[in-house]
Amino acid sequence: MDTNPSDTTGLPANVLDPDCPSRVIFQRIGDKWASLVVQVLADRPVRFSELRKMVSVVTPKVLTQTLRSLERDGLVTRTVHAQVPPRVDYELTDLGRSLLEPLAQLRKWAEGNVPAILAARDAYDDAQDEALLG
Amino acid sequence: MDTNPSDTTGLPANVLDPDCPSRVIFQRIGDKWASLVVQVLADRPVRFSELRKMVSVVTPKVLTQTLRSLERDGLVTRTVHAQVPPRVDYELTDLGRSLLEPLAQLRKWAEGNVPAILAARDAYDDAQDEALLG
DNA sequence: CCGTATCCTGCTTGATACTG
DNA sequence: CAGTATCAAGCAGGATACGG
């Protein structure tokens, strides 16, 4: 109650509040698999086994956890087709699709600045080495 | 070598590659303290003790770890003023400042969609309860 | 095919105490 | 003031095996 969620003018008010629900988004982005899954689902519905193949080698348990979280937050839908063999499709909701844009921006930044970051790391590590030797 | 880092046309090529350095960015955003620190440093240099106060209650060890990572990646600079009492300022680099924009976009999305996400959670949890009772 | 159950391990986070 | 050292704990992530 001490922060105002409708304040989107740029002030880092409620982000600093650990209890603010907006923080869960950042956690989700940083989640090892969640943001990956969202981007894989960007274009079309994908079924479970297909998802497993596309997302390198993730164990079914972890993939299920990820999907459940995303489903609970209303970012993806889970559709069970009652047939043999079973078939379950996962698809982005409108809410989930609206996340694609900010996600893409971030990805663009990340990919564009990889060289700079790598260079910074090298410089930092070199400085560390020299400090140890000197 | 199987992916092209200069491909920023929108294809989710290298993001799916666990070895691609661009993935570290997502990890950093999801880091419990890193994105917080970056936003706190948005406007002005801040010294260590001040940082501790602004970012709720983080232990010095964890804060140091966070700052070291950000420094290593070239997002913040660490300036030691040789004086008594000691004074160390942390400040955003140009690279770090350039991250503020995509970060703000994400924050805007997060804050704007908190109600939707919360509602989705309620609906999901209710459905779970009914499934158990039914 | 689509998961769940169980167990395990490593890393992140943290509390506490101490040093330059 | 600005950290480091050490120890402890929790939990996300994963391997493996089994159920609907």
C-alpha cells in the first residue's frame, strides 16, 4: 500500500519493493527455461515432445514445471486432445504474446552487446591477473 | 559457429543455444539483485553503504558479488577514493545506461500486467481446487 | 505420448564475525 | 566505511524410473 502501481512515469518506486508482484516478471525472464519456451511458442502451438526437442535437453520434470508456471500466470494455454496417442498442445495467450515485444527488445540488446560484454570481461580478468602478479 | 550473432533480424537462432553469451543477459535480468542495482544507479553514482540502504536488506557479501559481476560485464564502474574514511562510488557505464531502456520497457510491461497475471493465478488455483474437490 | 515420483547435487543466498 | 572469510541452509535443476 505504500507504493503506487499506477505510477509508470519512470520512477523506480515499487520495483525496489520485494513484495511487489511486478518483480516476479523479472524472475521469470531470468528463469533458465521460461523465456526460452515463450520464444519458441512465438509463432505456433507446440506439443510437449516437440518442445523437448526444440529446447535442447531439458528433463520432462523441469519442462513441466516451467509450463505450469507459465500457464498459471496466464501466459500459455494447455490443450489436451483426448485421443490415442495423447496429444497436448501449448500455445501463447494474448498476454503471453504481448510479452514477446519487450522480450525481443531485450534480446536485441543482449545480442548486440555481446562483444562489448565479452571485451569487458577480458579486460577485467586481465586486470585481476596483473594485480595478482604485480 | 553454427549461429550468427550478427543476425538481429528477429530469428530466435542463438537464444536457443545454451552456449551463446547472449543468454547471460537474461540470467542477469532475473538475478535477484542485479537489475535492482542497475535501476538504483540510473541517475547518479552511489556509494556502497548507500546502496545497502536503498536495496532493502542485502548482506554485504551478496551485494559485493552482484557489483563485481556487473563490473566485470562492463555495466558499472567502481571508483575508490583514497581517503579516510574510505569511499567507493559505483556508477553506470554507457553500456550499463543503454540497458536502462529495455529494462524500463520490461518493467512497464510487468507493472501494467500485474492485475492480469494475478487474476490468471487466482483462476488457475481455483480450477485446481475444484478439480481436487470434484 | 505425456507426464509424475523419488532422490540427489550444486549453486545461490544468507547470517555472523572479522580485517584494511 | 568497505569489504572478506567462513559456515550453514534452501531450493532450483537434474537423473532416473515408473504411471495414466
